[in-house]
Amino acid sequence: MTEQANPLMQNLRRSSVWFVASVLVLAASSIGLSRFLETETPAVSLALDPLNVDAVIGEITHDLNDTNNTPDLDALLAKAEGALRFDLVDARLYSLIGEIKYRQGEKDQAYELFDQARKLSKTEIHALQRSIGHSIETGDLSKAVGEIDILLRRWPDRFPEIAEGLPTILSNPDGYQAVLAAIKAEAPWRASLFVALGNAPEGLVFANRLLLDLIGSSAPPKPGELSFVINGYIRQKQYEPAYRLFLFSLSDEERKLGGYIFNSTFEPVSSGKPFDWQIRDQSGMEVSFATSKDAVEGEGGATVRFLNTPVKNSALQQYIELPPGSYKVSLIASARNLKLPKELFWSLRCPAGEIARFNIPEGTFNRQSLSQDFLIGPETCPMQLLRLDTATIADSWRFRYVGTLVMHKLSIERLPS
């Protein structure tokens, strides 16, 4: 009897082991598939694994963000609290429950839940965003800036959402000082701040003030920041503050280069700011600045070397600001084997058209003086563009520019009225 029973018991045991193993494999497969689907289809993920907390969070988040349907807040709250029993340290669940409570009008309890979420995870994004808004609403702007710093260090792509609250923060003395302290400490969102402020008319005043307060600090304004804000003023046609900011941003050494034309001797210190020289990329030429001690044969200035190709559009330009009056623009230049099939000239322009022009001659010459008188009338534009340009309209190999031009000094002087 026992011997006959043994094979049967063995078969039963083998069947039981196989069954348990099969169940475990199916369970593991369901959990794995649930994980795979939790982001795209959280409802299907939950059907496969009801304990998948990530899928619960995804489903609740989807329902809260669904603008086409009104979410059942009580049902979502029960689902979130049920998931919390299986994971008491998931900051996202506290944040979601806080959001549901917030929408139910229980704001004090909601902010307690947001605080709890941030205790568990300092960078929990939704709790941070709600906390920032709350800090701004209650006037605790120093706290708001600290929270913004935490958010943007972890989630830099969220800056556009923060930008809306910047004018409110910067309008408050405490908020302004907190932002200034953050950018002095080289907050990684510093560049984004100046871009946002430079793009908004109401933000330019704050950007200008921040840049001026950074001058002389351990974290002085960067050329790119200054350029962006100056260009912002120019886009808004606010030329006076644009030019003032440029002047205030100059170092002691740069101030020595001042005049109607900044850096009229083309010292190699270009910052690229709008009221400084801007070298424009051109495939048909090379432009370089050199002092007389560094230049070949002592010929300092801006050297333009043409590469035997067509040249179209400008090579060198600078914004200037001339008040009404009579002026003379003068150039001292040298050239070697210069061939200019479609002209090369300096022009002074307004948006409405050209104010003055003088051409560069062809050939070989040494320190030749060229000049042109012109008038800035009361109705002339308040800011002008000085530009080295060609008359080439379309690229054509019939019009190839050859030779070297060295411009030693380009200056503007006011004539007696």
C-alpha cells in the first residue's frame, strides 16, 4: 500500500511545485508587464498589478489633468489614500492627496501635505510649485526665491512657468534682494532670468537694476547678459537706457576707448555688445583687430583680408547714438593690392535709410585720410548704425574681392554749429 502510494504522492508533489512555479512566473510576468505599461496606460497597468503605486500615481495624475472631464475627487482621494497604505514614504502620494484637498477647498490641510511631501523629497515638483505660489501669495518672497532655486536646480525646464511670478517678486524689496543674492551666488538659472526679463518690457527695468547692482560684485555682469538686456531695450526702441547701460557696464580700461565711436582705434578688446564693435561672419573675408605693437610693420587697427571670392553684406558694425548736430566722420587707412568690384564703404544708417556714406578706394596706399561731413537733424533717428558694407546684391564670381585693408582709426567729431 505504501509502495503504491509513493509514486502517487511524488506526482502530487511534482504537480504542486509546478503549479506554484507557474503561478510565480505568471505573477512576475504580470508585475513586469504592469511596470512596462504604467506610464502610457496606467489603468491597464493597475489591472495587471493593483499594487503598482507608480501606476496609481499615473492614473490619478491623468484624471486630475484631464480638461475634458470633471474628476471625481472623492474617488481619487480614496485611491490615493489606499495606495499610501502600501508606500508610506512616497512623496508623490502626499503631493497628490494635497492637490486633491486643495481642489476640495481644504487648503490648510493641502499645504500641510505639500510640506510633508517636501520633507520626504526636497525636490518633489508639484509640492514645490504649490509651495512657491503659496509663499508669493502670503508675501514670504525670500522663501519663494529659495524654493524657486531648489526647483530650477532640479527641473531647469520649468523656468517658463516660474517667469510669470518674477515681476511680483522683484517688485518687493525682500524678493529683489533674495534674487540678487541668488544670482550673485551663480544660480544656474541666472542666464534664463536675464533672458526672460530682457524679453518683457516690464522686466527690462528689473534686469537693468540687477545688472547695475552686479557691477563691482564678486559675480559681475557677463557680456552675454548685458548684450541681451541692451538688445531688449533696442527692440523696445528705448535707446537712452540701452546706451546708459552700455556705458555703466564699461571697465576703467574700456572707458578710455570711449567717444562717439567706441574703440575707434580697433583695440582687440571687443565684447560683442551692441555699442561695441561686432564682427559679422563672412566666408569671403577675415577680420582681425590688433594693437600697433602686435601688428605686422606696426600697422595697428582692424585688418580686413579679402579671399578672392564674392563678398555680400556687412563685415563690421556698431550702434552709435548721436544727438542732433553737424558731424564729420574720418578714417585713416592703408591698403595693399585692394580690388573692390562692387564698392566697399562705411555707411551711417537709420531704419528709414542712409544718413552718410564714404567709399574706400582701390589700390595700394599708406595711412590715407578719408572723411565725410553729415547732419543729424531733430527728426533723425535717435540711434544710428555704423557699418562697413559692400554694394554686392547677389553672389557672383565675377565680383571677387581681393587684397588687404587696414583701418587704423575711424572717428566722428562734432563740427561747430
